[in-house]
Amino acid sequence: MTSPKEKFETKKLPMMPIRDVVIFPYMMTPFVVGRESSVCAPSRRP
């Protein structure tokens, strides 16, 4: 039997590659998305 600590939940989150930017945890950084395929990427499902 598994304990509550051993249960893990898998989530699929959208990702977008960016250039020349380093983002650290809890950092809020605006970036411009210009390509249509990149704009649509977060709404697509695998």
C-alpha cells in the first residue's frame, strides 16, 4: 500500500522556448511573442 507521501500527480504545462533571457523562479518578466505558431502553442493540446 502506498502512503500519502508516495503519491505524485503528473501535469502537462505549456512551454515556450525563449532566446537571450534567463528567468529565475518567482521572477516576472514580460517578453514579446511574434510568431503565430508561438502564440498558438499554449492553447494546443498534445
